[in-house]
Amino acid sequence: MNVQHLSHMPLFQVTEIEFDFDSDSEQFDDGLIISDEDQIAITEETIGQIWEADDETDLVDEITCATGWLVKSINFRYVLS
């Protein structure tokens, strides 16, 4: 009998998100100020995306790593695969 072990991480779809664009912890160390247009673009690009993560904490870490900005608040839904 051939048995394969399949590990599936939960999928999350971001429905709302707020980033901490005022934080000093962004990845841009050269003092760049992010424009309102860029803030909107980053937020809009993140909403609706589906992310693979272990749990909610990992989801926030994945989004922070991908965008370079800390997440202030987030709402999401689980995606059934």
C-alpha cells in the first residue's frame, strides 16, 4: 500500500487590514516617507490576497515580511481547499 503524507497549511484571505505606516520599524532605513498613494496601494494589494500560514500570528508575520510594514489590525476568512 502506497500512503503519501500530505501536509496542508491553512489558507487565509485578508478582508481588511491596517498597517502601521507611522512605525519606525519599517525596512526602509534611509528615512523615506511613504506617500498616501503608496499606503493605499499596499493596503489594496493585500486585501483579497490568499496567504498560506500556520495560524493568525504566522499570517501577520508573513504579511509583515512581504510588505515591510507592521500590521496594526487584520480581519480575514479561512479558505477551504
